[in-house]
Amino acid sequence: MKRRSFLKSIAASGLALNMPLISSNAHALASPQKKLIVIQADGGWDPTSFCDPKGLNLAYGDKSAWHLGSTNSVALNPAKALGDIRWTDMPVIPGMALADSIRIQDQIDGFFTTYGSRMTVINGIDTSTNNHDVGKRYMWSGHMDVSHPSLAAYYAGAVAPNLPLAFMSNGGFDYTASVVARARAKSTALISDVAEPNLTYGGRNFLHVDSDMDVYAEIVASQQQRLSRQLASEPLERRRAQLGQLFGVRSNEADLSAMSPYLADIQANVLPADHWNAERADYFKSQAQLVAAAMKADLAISANLFMMGFDTHDNHDARAYPLMGDLCEGIHYLMVLLEYLGIREQVTVVVGSDFGRVPYYNRSQGKDHWPVTSMLVMPGSDTVSGGRVYGASTDDFNLIRINSVTGLPDDDGLILEASHVNQELRKLMGVADHPLAELFPLPESAFNIFG
């Protein structure tokens, strides 16, 4: 396929590559065994409507007339618990059909009862901001300035930057700081065309393979010779390193075809409508299919998945609870895919958002921005015990000092910040001491989130 045609197919499929400018000291792994998926609930979710409920606490009668000034519109339900984890009950939402209310509660209940035993809920995280851009940077890189790569980009750059789709992003904060190529992947529709660009069928203008000569092999050999000459003639060491990484990615382009059978398999046998509802979270489920297939094929080692709409300044309950339900359903489908493909034990899943929401309802029955939030982490292996909550917020959803070892409230403890959580996630993934940490340092964490 001509370069122009290849790029058109890339664009049509939603797959776009941005090459790194910084060379990592790490070498590409033949089969990376630890992978990372970051799920961003874009807009600032409300942990009190999810994994840190406060119920009818009557805490803000001087600020809100709704629900007697309570943080939530529904009481705490002791039955919504697994281990130390607590989650929200479903409020009665005016105008919502009973069937929809039951579906949402089933989505949220099903998520926590199915995955809570392998989950760590991190509550009471200080984001120190109500600004979306700053919140996204701080939550997903551990640094407020435009300097540090996202957690997923950092991990890919540290472990396997030369993989063809090392870091896949479907949106959200995905700044790479040039440590790895970012592959934007938003559609599965034409991925087969991209993965197999030199097949001839259907009258399309693809490369014909002569019966007596493998034309494509000749082209690849010629390209490699040209790239080798270019590399040998480059006098600057840093530039040679950058070119070497670029050529390494190009040399692996043919491996894109390795994901096609996995993608076809899951699209045929792991139908979105079967897990749990038809036409719910379909866009997220499509993202999950592409990322799961790429990880199974060892083409990707990290990824961002993305769901938008959590910025609920008005009609909070009517908007936030359906989104929370669909987020739970989308994550469930991702887990089913990873199990089906046999890679669940390799993949750590992290779920979070920009910041939290104000712990009372405004005049429009919405909730505005609040610098306290939560994060969910589901490690790939059983080495980290689940059913746990680390960190806490007050009964009226404010920050509280915690013991750095137990994560329980402690007047002599520390405030848990987003930078600390990111450092602990780097430790969990085994990249806290990588040379990239010298370029993108985070404050040393005294916390012991994952044991």
C-alpha cells in the first residue's frame, strides 16, 4: 500500500501515531507481562454518588435547601458493602422510569460485588484544584504543571516504548512528554485494513503480490537499507537514539496483523449486549475491544479508556447515576474481555476522574467542583489483597489526615495527595526507580497504599 493510502486508512480507523522525541533506556520486551489500563471519567465525578457515600447527613443546611442540606439524596444502605468497601444506594429520581432505576442499581451493585474482592478503593485524595485541566494533569501524572507524562504514557515509555501501539489513548489526559508514541484509537471499524494493509481484495487499491516474488518483502528490505544508512550518517548521539526508536517501531509495523484474529474473536464471541445490557456504554465497550486485542497480541502495554459527561452542574442525580452505572458496565465488559483472552492477571486497571463534586446540591440540583476525590485500582495479580479501602474523607466529604500505613483517620497523620497516589502506582507497576523518574520526579511518598 502506498504511504498516502496507508495514512488514509489509519485516519479512517481512528488510529494515529505520534512518535516520541525522547529515547528511553528501556528496550522493547518480546512479551510484556504487566500491562496498565487507565480509565478516565472525564469532567469530575462524584465519589459520594459512587464509592464514598455520605447519605442523608444534613451537613449543609446553611448552603442548600435540597434534601435538607445533605450530601446525597438517599440514605446510606448497610447492605451496599463488601469487605471495607461501601457504595451508594440508588435514589428515587423524579421522571426516571422504574426499569431504568433498577438497571442502574444492578450495574453498580454487580460491579462492586463482582470485582470488589480484587479492588482497592482510595478515598480522600486531595487534588488541590477545581480547574479541569489542572485536575486532569495532577490526577493522571502526579504533577500540576505541563511537564510530566500521564501515568499510562510514563509506564509505556519506561517498559516497552518500541511496541507498535505501546500507549493507546481514546481521550482524556494523555500527554506523553515525548517518552513514547501515542496511538489514538477510537474505532474498530477499519482496524483490519490497517493491520493487513497489503492484502488484495474487493477491488481496493491494495498492493498485489506477484506469484513469483514477494513484492512487499522487497519493499521492506529496501526501506530497512535506507533507514540503516540514515542512522549511520547521523552524527548526534541523541538524534541517533531517537531514530533508533523510530526505526524500531517501524520494524514492528507488520506485527499489527497479530491483533486481527483476537479482535475478530471477541467481536464474534464476547458480544457487548450480553454483558450486561444492550445499547449501554457501547462506545466504551468498543474502546475496550480494541485495547484488549492489542494487549493480547503484545502490541500495546498501556492504554487510556475514556467516558465523558461527569461535569454535573445541574440535575446531578438524573445525570450522574446513569453515567456511574454505564461506567460500571463498561469496566465489567473490559474485565470479561481480559478474562476471555487469558490476560486478566497481567493487566492492572485504574479508574478515576479530574476531582470530585461539592458535597451539597446547588440551586439547579447540580453539584459544582470540589478538590476531594477517589480512585479505584484493580491490580492484575493476587499479590495485592482486595476488598480494601485506603484513605478516608470526613462525614461531610472534606479532607482528613490519615495514617500512612493503615490508611485510617489519624490526627497525627498526613493528607493524601494525588502526587502520592501516582508515586504509589509507579511502585505498584515497578517503574518508580526507572531512569525516567529522574526526568519526571514525584515527591517521595510515605504512604503504603498497596502493601
